[in-house]
Amino acid sequence: MNKLKPAVLGGLVVGILSAIPFVNYCCCLWAIGGGLLAGMLYIKAAPVRITTGDGAVVGALAGVVGGAIYLIVAIPIALLWGAAAMEQAFRNSGMRMPLSGPLMIIVGSLFGAVCLIGLSTVGGLIAVPIFEKRKDAVAPPPPVAPGGGPGSYPG
């Protein structure tokens, strides 16, 4: 079963909503929701029962896609509008930071992308017990060899 399509769709939710200013205040919610969406789409398309490990993998893949989109969208936005304001705020407060504004934005964004991967994985894990309703199939008994098998009585 292909995990890429659900991961990309879930990753779009994670990346775009986490990068848009003001909407990004709920970035943890968007990351879990994107992983949940990826897990749900994967479960609905799968012909067999999905394990929690599969849910975690598709959630993590959605987080990787979302993290990449987040970095591509959020870093330029933050550098254009946030770096100068952050530098001024630090200067006004008298704080000395070990990293400069643009470098701090890049490092912070990389840390944020890693967090999105982790939270999306949690969303994929949560999706399995919520959306996977198929019961475990009972394995049929092993076939008996012609002429009897172990435990058969001649009769």
C-alpha cells in the first residue's frame, strides 16, 4: 500500500497551516491533525487492517512533508517581517543573544520542523484506533495433508 499520497495530503495541512502567520499559533494542532488526516486516508485506502506502526510511519511521512513545506514558506516570511522586529525587541530589552536575528529564525524554524514531525507521528498513531474498524481476521486452520497428517487416526 502506498503511503506517499496520504502523507503528502496530510503534510500539506501541516506545512501550510503551520506557516501562515496568526493561523500558526495552533501549529501543534495542525501537526496532529495532519498526521491524523494522513492516517485516516491511509486506513480508508488499505485493503487490510493497518497496525499502529503503519499509522506512525504515515504520520511521520506527513510530518516530513509538512516540515519541508513549513521551512520553505515560514523562513522567508519570518525573515521579511520578523527579523528586524526581533532584533529591535532584543536591543530594547538589553538582552544579548548568542545568535543573530536571521540565524535565530533559521535555527528556530529547523527546530519547529522537527517538532512538526513528532506531532504528526502522534496524529498518525491516534488515527489507527479511531478509524481502523476492521477486526483481526482469524487464521484458518492449516490444511491436512492427503493420507492424514500428524494426529490423524487410521480409520
